Amino acid sequence: MGRLRDLRKERGYSQVKMQMLTGIDQSDYSKIETGKRYYTFEQCKRIATALGTSMDYLAGLTDEKKPYPRTKK
């Protein structure tokens, strides 16, 4: 979960700011960052969107931080 913490700090966000951006309680978010709790698919999607990255980057499947182009609905 180091990528998650590192990316959050790169953006200059606190865990409280992440709570505001994602709707994930700060204490739960802290547990996700430390690996004491896993995030759901929906939480991962919200975190990736808030941090401007892809879910694949958060999962360690790619080293490319830049998100994929989003489709319009």
C-alpha cells in the first residue's frame, strides 16, 4: 500500500482530504494505507479518481501513474 500513501503525499493531500474526496471514513482510509484493511472495487475506483491515477497503478499492475482516458457517458 506504499503506492497509495506516496501518491497521496505527492498530491499534498491529508487523509482527511481523502475522506472528503472519496467518502471513505478517515480511519478506514488509514487502515487501507497501512494494509490492515483491503478496499472494495468501488473504493478503489473512488481513490484512483481522487488521486488522478488508474486502479491498475494502485494495484501494482503498472508503473504508469497517468490514468487511462475516460469514456464519456
